[in-house]
Amino acid sequence: MIEKLNYFPVNWIDGMKINKNHFNSIQNFINDSIKDAVGLHTSLISYGLLPSNNPIKLNLMVDSHKSLRVQVQECHAITPNGSRIEIDDRSETVNTNSSYLEASYEIKGDESLKLWVCISVNYFKRIPFGDSDPEENPPRYPFTKPEYLLSLIPENELINDTGLGGNFLIIGKVLVNSYESKIDNSYIPPSVYVGSHKRLQELYDEINRFYGQVEIFSIQIAQKINSKKQANELAIMMLLVTDKILDYLGVEINKTRWLGIHKAPAEMLLSVIGLARTLKNLFDSKSGAGKEELLNYFADWCNVNQGTFENIFLELINNNYNHNQIDVSVSKIHKFMDVFENLLSSLSRLDYIGKKRDGSIFVSEITEERDSLLYGKRSKSFLAD
């Protein structure tokens, strides 16, 4: 995110009087320039948590008077405008009684709501910290850090999907109800890379496993169709599906394995969405020419009706990515992968494509044109092998 520069180099001339304000101006110029350099390469999908052993650590406490407190014990991140957040056990400052950054919220009655945990950083308000040198007189704190502020904001008050501004970063979500208050562990904060958060790393591993299994199942299904020389309409459609899958995964598998962990979360999610869109386009292109039969057959083997099966694809394809709510997109990815992998797993175990769950056999009729194109001879009707 690009912002205007607000601080500029000092104009030094011979004979001028120097005071600490001049050096503060230099410091502000340097900080502004560094922030700008980072911000130039930061987009609305590439800010947030940085890769670290513990990129974010929150602590929640509620007392008997319904006063809710959230502490940030550790945070390593970049805000949308390029401001660096570096909070750990070395971040003790002289302006707080607590060693941790903290915010509070008074729970009213039995209210139920969700609270965003937001942190802001002010690069140009410096807070001293560190251990004083006993041999230095007058004593002083040797270092400074930018000022950090923590806020708890009700979910309905955050109107803008991009957050509160360039200096702000959402780092967590708190669930409040009449029974208990807790940190939402399913929430995934904005992250610079897939490797920045544990749940994104788990999804990366799951996608790699999913791609591998789908590739194996698709090859097994295609081998059975070809070895048995199945000529029914359903088998022909299924062969087209497996060809599309294998062509797509031929590129995506290694790209995901090598690069996925180092990419922005949106790029990893796009890989799975691309597979869903490729298949949905294939289904739609066969409307009136086998689509209904194929989707009904799929629905029979994945225990969902045709409408639900199509909606799983549509919800994923039409999903609007929000970097502050990555978990919403992730849940749709999981739903698609679970249903589609179970479907292909079931089909790969069949003796032939066309067998239904109740044991009956798919019966169809193919046109003379399709028959001649595929097999060079006409067949009016047939049963699956």
C-alpha cells in the first residue's frame, strides 16, 4: 500500500544551530523511507504475519466483573502500509505497568458478539526501552521502539473489508457469549506467506496430499475405462473429466510443492479454485450432452444431491477473497476437497464406470455422430461392460 511521504531530509548549512529536533527529523525521515520502501511491495493480499517460530501469541482473561482483557505476548508482522510490528519478551517499555500490550472490553449483560483484536503501530512516536548503562550519566533507556496500541472492535463496526487503515492489523478474533469468552482458534489472521501461520501450513500439506490422491484416483479410473473399452456415455464423460484433471495437475502439483509455502495465501487457494473452475466449465460445456447423467451419477456416489454438488463448486468459484478473513475461503476449500476426493475414491474402487450404488447398471444411448467419432461404428444402445 503506497502512502505519501511525510518526512524529508534536513537541509544542513554551515553555521546553523543544531538541537535534538534535527536528529529527530533525521530519524523520522529514515523511518518514513524504510516504511515506504516496504509498503511499495505490499499489496492488499500480501501483508500480515511473518514466518516465525511463534508469529502470534494472544492471551485472554475474564474476571468476575465481566471485564475481558486480551494481551499480545508475541507478534511478528507487517501492516498494509509496510510498518513492521515486532513484539516479544524484549519489548518491555516504560509507559506500561504490564510487560505485555493489552486491551480490555466490558461485557454488557448476556451479550453475544465477536471482537476483532486489532493492533496499530506509530513509527513516529518512539517509546524508550532497554536496560540503562550504570556508567552513563544522566541515566537513560538506550533504545526506542514504535508505539503500539491494541484495540478490541466489535465485528459489526468494521465496515471496510480491508481493515481500519494502513497502520492497523487484525491479529485475532474473540468470541463472546453468555457462557464463556474465548479466542477463536479457527481464525487465520492476514499473513504474508503460507508459511506464516500454522493453519495455512496445515492446509498446504492437505492440498499436496489431495492433489496426489486425486492424481492416483484419476489414473486408476482412466485405466479401468480404457482396459475394459467402455463405450457408454457416462464412461466417455468420465474419461474427459480424468483427462482434464490430469492435465491440470501435471502443472500444479510441482508448482504447489515447490513454491506454495513461499507464496501469499491467496495464490495457494487459487490453485484449488482453478481446478474447481476447470471441472465446472467442462460440466457446463456438456449441458444437454451428458452433464445431467454425470452429475446425478456423482451425486449417487458422494452422498449429496446434484444441486448441493454443483453449489459446492459455485461457492468456491464465486468466493470473494478477503485477506482479513482467510478462514472463510479455507472452509470452502476444505469442503470441496473432501467431497471431490471421496467421490473419486469411490469411483476408483468400482469394477467399471456405470455401476450404481444400488447395484444396477447405467444404461444410455449414444448418437451416431458421437459413436462414429469415438469408435468408427454405430451402436444404438448398450449396457456398460
